Amino acid sequence: MSPLLLSALLNNIALPELTRWLADLHANGRVVTEDEARAKLQADADAGNAAAAAFLASHPAA
Amino acid sequence: MRTLKWTIAIAAVLAATGLFNACHKNLTPATPGAAAAIKADDVVVRVNELQATVIDYCGPGPACAPGTIDTNLARQIVGGLIPLRNALVKAPDGWKATARQAWADVKPKFAGVKNPAIQSALAIVDALIGGL
């Protein structure tokens, strides 16, 4: 397997899955309010949109 | 051929693990609104991972690395994920139909992308949005 492909699988899929699994174990049964849930949703969406904007700026249309 | 089979097998296992994780949240929402926001956030997190996989695959700018993905296609995919996230953030106010439409707009752009890491992340997002 190509090292680049292995790296992509590990960094973008395997590690996030492991991290999520550990976080779920830690958060088992915790009650989440609507404000908390909305704040995390907004923060995650903002982070994704910022990463998208940075990519679009650094990769101009050919 | 053997490497390809291993790659596909690993990608399939990771996608299955991702779906298992996505379907087994241990958080308890206090209200239906909180439940909708948690569900939408699960999708946003996966969309971000899909986007990161595409960006990693493309490599540093100003153009994607040769033999990876066309720069304009990568731009269309990354740009197409923005309205999807913006639709998901509106949960629970009419978000599902808007999110499905935003996904339907961007999903066909992945047709020619055969990278297993991207396909694995794509399968997870597709299943989550299909289950909204």
C-alpha cells in the first residue's frame, strides 16, 4: 500500500474514529442541552467552512 | 492487485467502524431541539473529515499534485460542502430537505474520484444524510 494512502487512511479516518470512540466512552450518558448542542454544531461548521475558505484561497481556479 | 484488495478491505472496515460509531452516540439530548442539533453535528463532523481527506489528497497549492485530483474538481467539491454545512447548521428548522439537496448537488462530483480514503469518508456521509 502506498505510504501516502496509508497516511490518509490513518490520519483522516482511523485516528478520528479512535478519538471519537474514546470520547463517547467518556461522555457516556451525559445530558446535553440545546444551547450546548447548537454551540458545538456552529463551531464545527465554522471550522469546516474556514478550512474550505483557506483551501479555495490557496488553490485558485486553473 | 493484492494491494488494491487490501486497500479496499481496509477502507470498508473503516467505513463500517465509522457507521457503527455514528449510530452509537452515548450523549443524552435534553430536548428534541438538542437531539436535532446533535444529529446535524454528527453529519457536519463527517463532512469536515471528508473535506480534510480531499484536501490532504490534493496536497499543497496552488495546484493539486499530479496524479491525484483535478484542482478545479477539488475546488468544486470543497466549495460544494459549504452550503451543505450551512444547511445542517439550521437544524431543526427545515434542515433535512435542504441538507439532502445540498448533498445531491455535490455528491456526483465524487464520481471520478477513486481514492479509497475519500470513498470511505464519502460512504459515511452518504449513509448519515440518507438516514436523516
